[in-house]
Amino acid sequence: MKKLVLAAALTAAASTAFAGSMADPIVEAPIIEEEASSSNAAIWVPLLLLAVVAAAAAS
């Protein structure tokens, strides 16, 4: 009976000792999605340039 208990205890201790591995865990990078910006911002620079040229031509 003592050998059976000893064998069970050693088996339980050995199974917990080798439960993990030394390999690094694989972690996937999160996917980042950018929202599409409107093209209205690109029109302000030419309009501002046109206003400056018009103001310079008027004076």
C-alpha cells in the first residue's frame, strides 16, 4: 500500500513539473484599421493660395 501511495505521489509531482514548456507563447499582433479621411482637407490649400493671389492682384 505504501508503494502505491508513493508511486501516485511521484506521478502527480512529475506531471506538474513538466506541465509547461520553455517555448515562447505565440501572441498575434492586433489589427489596426485606420478610418478613411475625407479629401476635403486637400482642397483648402489651393483655395487659400488662390485667395492670396487674388488679394495680391487686387491691390
